[in-house]
Amino acid sequence: MPVTIQQVIQWKQLGRTIVALTAWDYITAQLLDAAGVDIVLVGDSMAVMLGYETTLPITLDEMIYHAKAVRRGVKRALMVVDLPFLTYQESIQQAIHSAGRVLKETGAQAVKVEGGYGVMAETVARLVQVGIPVMGHVGLTPQSVHQLGLKQQGKTEDNAERILLEAMALEKAGVFSIVLEHIPSDLALHITQKLSIPTIGIGASVHCDGQVLVTSDLLGLSERQPPFAKVYTNLRETIISAIAKYSTEVRERKFPG
């Protein structure tokens, strides 16, 4: 049976840990779904896989294009799509239009946005009101890279309080879960205990209700790994070795043999 948003929320109460990974293409999505991943996130981290230095250049049309491919591979998992930079920050109307396009054109069940209280909480509340499920994201928010950098957030008392208040504001606005990225373990625990909705950690300790990683990091495909990622296999070396062997056999006229 397909995973639903209601199930994801219930899993927190049941103490059932949530497994999430990213996908940007049909084959990867199919593999994640077959492996039993609960949430497949079409993340704007795809920008780095397309050769950009940050997530900022990726467009909504690019996200939708790749999300369509992911949808064709996902049959069971809950599918969530990132709204890219400057497709939801200008106005609530812009956010509704962008999120609506994602759900309408890709078949995803939810969108993810970065940021906390104030204007962003108002935007989230309006999205939820019109029937668009939203996953929140606080802590290190990559779309704010020029403002925050890529360092761990929440290390000072004031910064930790801000992140907690953002998470609480997002819960009140109606998000069904929140990604906590690159924050201290004690802060992740405090937020997870404070909220009634699931927290999904990425570099935020085992205390979260679930975990997400960028799949290319997990598989050892990424050129550079974030400090909080775990490499479960090194496909980068395996693939380079296989291609080098093929190249040698072609040049030596051993393939096809």
C-alpha cells in the first residue's frame, strides 16, 4: 500500500523510524521504492548533480521535469518535491502557483520549503489551507547559503532558540513534518520532543523521528561529501574502474570479443 501523510504522522506516535532518500531520475526512484524507502524527496540538491556550485540556480521547470521521471519509478513511497529558490518567497500567490504546479504536473503528494516563522509560516499556512501538504525545513537551509554558509546552525543559545521557534511556528502553520539539517544533537532532541509531528534529520543526530540523506552521498558517487553523510559503498571508484576497463578493452580490440 502507498505511504500516506497520515501514516507518516502516526509513525511518530508509534515510535516507528522514518527512512527518506533523494531521487532525481526514474531508475534511482525505482530502486529506492523497491528497497522500501518511506519518503522519496526530489531535492533541489539536484542542482549540484547538474554541475552547479549551490542549489540556487535550479528552476521550477527543471524540478518538475525530474520529478515526473521520479514519479514513474515510485509506486509505494511518499513523494515530496522541493520548491526551488525564488519560486515561493516573493508572495503567497507565487507559492501557491509553484506548489500547485508541482502537485498537478508531477503527481507528488507534497512540497518542501525552507525557513520558519513570520512570512514563511504565513505562506505555509495558506498552502495548507488550499490543500497542498507541506514539509518544513529548518537549521542549515541551503537556499540561504550566502547568508548562513554551510556550517552547523544552532550552536549558540540565541540561534538554537530561533530554530526551535521556527519549528514550532511551522507546526502551528500546518506542516506534516520538518527536516532538521546540521544542528546539534541536543537541539534536535529538544525539537523532536517538543513537536507532535515527525522530525527528519540530516546531520541532526539519531534523536530525530527519521533520517534523510542525498542518495549520491550514501552511494559514494558525490565528488565532495558533507561532514554528516555516511558512505555505505563507493560506487564512484567502482564505476570509474569499470569504465576504464571497458575503455582499455575497446582500445585493445578485446571488446566486443
